[in-house]
Amino acid sequence: MTATRVLVLNSGSSSVKYQLLDMRDSSRLAVGLVERIGEETSRLKHTPLTGGGEPREREEPMADHEQALRAVADELAADGLGLDSPELAAIGHRVVHGGLKFTEPTVIDDAVMKEIERLVPVAPLHNPANITGIRTAQALRPDLPQVAVFDTAFHTTMPESAARYALDVKTADEHRVRRYGFHGTSHAYVSRKTAQLLGRAPEDVNVIVLHLGNGASASAVRGGRCVDTSMGLTPLEGLVMGTRTGDMDPAVIFHLARVGGMSIDEIDILVNKKSGLIGLCGDNDMREIRRRIDAGDEEAALAFEIYIHRLKKYIGAYYAVLGRVDAIAFTAGVGENAAPVREAAVAGLEELGLAVDGALNSVRSDEARLISPEYARVAVAVVPTDEELEIADQTYALVSDRNA
Ligand code: AMP
């Protein structure tokens, strides 16, 4: 029997998201999520997508990722999709930080694990959780290829002019301080899909990808290769996000420490968890912000304006970086669903060849689609992202190549 299934694992600090796919037709066999790992009660939501099974929920204490993954394995087994199945070809892990070394998806061995561990200081929130997820999966199926797909990999093509900060070179190199970029799996998938939507080869197309979720980032993609992106050493830089500031004069941090008497840890939490949209208006869900604006709320309206202003600046900047732009693609929770954000982001940019057709923009759909009018020089697209499918595709391609 040929093994055609791939399990995709996305391990966060207290959560694990998973999807089991059949790569013959890229269909989902099961999806699920474990939340609140290590807390008093953890919750597992499991949805089988074959055989007509109903979604199931379990609430019980799960002390760590190992217990959580064992519970996931039990749920999959109950649907006849157990991890011991010979049909499982590989497990694909989302790994947030791959530094400069990992430019491609990589089969995990001891040396690869060591390198992912070496990167913990530049991704203290993310890489430890990814490492735990990998170790647990290895314990469950030691014989199976485990593949790491890195969030940073797509951005390793950035030229030094975009990747380096104008920081003292010696200090920067000593501490590996540079712009790595994140959401790379999404930027790769969406830029390729956008080229497909235009009926052109990715090599011939220049795209600005706007990944607007709770975390948000923009990238400039020339001929399928990333040449600039808005996140930097960490996912804090760039656009206004749900809870993160994005770009800000770094001296604000000195000011808050020296004048505001805040500790570095307090500032870290402030800028990462309590700022962005939630810091500006108390809400980070764009649906709620739009509802408040419609009800005349000025605080929400200003938060929206600040969000859009930053987005426009990046569209302009990446237009200049690329020189010629064929398409702008909106993706992720806000980008795929919030028509007012798309409309406001390109409003007034007609001189750049950018426009949105009101009727097309208001259509709701899960499909990739164009929302610019026929006459527009630059295509504006909505392209739903699918990071799990991209991770599964890259994982399966790698293990199929090895077996070929
Ligand atoms: P993500 O991180 O890609 O899952 O995106 C999550 C964010 O998408 C939420 O915080 C909301 O702000 C936004 N979002 C999701 N659905 C909608 C919707 N129907 N309209 C506007 N914003 C939405």
C-alpha cells in the first residue's frame, strides 16, 4: 500500500492544531485543535471529515504536549485514522523560526533538531513549542519521517539590503539580529495562487501579498521570490495587528523604561499583547470594530484609520520596491472577509493603477477571486490562504522525492 496521508501539526505554547490530509486529492480526513494545554482543564475539538462522523469535544486535564498528542492520536484512531496506519507517509510540523540556514522544508534528524534549538533565543515564544511537538510526534511514530516547514523559509531570498537593519554590523552579527520575516508558508502559497488566478507563471508575476489576520504581514514577491517583508527579527515589526504595535520608534521602549518605570518584560507584553487594535480601541476583531464604527464609535473609527494608514504605507513602499506590480492579494481572516478594509486600503491609489470594484468586493466566497474592475492596471485579488495544505504539500513532496 502506498502511504498517501500527511498529518500536519502546528504546536503553539499551549495549543496544538492538527489536520490529517490525503495527498491523492488534498482532501481533509480530520481536523482539530487542543487548547489550554497545561491548564486545569484542556479542551480537544476533533472533527472527522470522512465517514459522516460528528464533531467531538473532550474537556480534561492535559499536562503537556505529549498528553495532548496522545489524546489526538486516540481520536484519530477512533475514526479508523490512527497514527499507526501504514497509510501515514509523514508528519509535517510548522516551525516558526528557521533562521538563515533553513531555506527549504527539511526532514528532521538530530542535527536539524539542534539547529532549531539553537534558534530559541530569536524565537523564545514559538520554537520551544514546536520542538516539544516534534519530540512528542517522534515518540509516537519513531519510524516515520518528520518534516519541518519553516515560517521564515520563503523570506530567505530577501536581499541583504532588505534583510539587514542599519545596526552596528558586529553587534547585529554576534546576536543574529536581522529581518527574518514570518507567515512565509502563507506568502508562498498565496503569491503562487495569485499567479494561477491571473493565468500566468509565478516567475512572470510581481505580487504584493497582504496577510491580514490577528497577526499581519505584507510581502513583496518578485517572480515567485520574496524580496521584502514587513515582519523582522520577530513577528512584531510592520503592520498594525490585532494585539501588536507593528512599526514604532524603538526609542519608545527606552522612554517607557526610563520615564514610565516599566520593566522590559512589561513592555514586551504591552507591545505584543496589549497594543495594536486591542490597545487602540479595546477590540481586536475586525467584525466588532466595523460594528462599532457603524454605530458611530469614534475610538473604533480612529483605530481603523490607523490600521489602514499603515497598510497603505506598505502598499506604497512595496510598489516602489517592486517597480512593477501585477497584483495585490488580500488573505487571512481580515483580508479574506473584511471588504471595508480592502476598499479603504486601495482607496485613492488610482494613479498607481489600483482600484476595487464595489460589487465584486462585496461578494462572499471561499474561492480565490479578482475584485478589481476590468480597466485596472493592477489586479486586486482575494486569495484564501491554506497554510496546512502548503505544509502538507511541501512535506509530501519531500518524502515522495526521498522514496522515488
Ligand atoms: P486569522 O488570524 O487569519 O485567523 O484571522 C483572525 C481575524 O480575522 C479575527 O481576529 C477577525 O479580526 C478577522 N475576521 C474573521 N472573520 C471576519 C469577518 N467575517 N469579517 C471581518 N473580519 C473577520
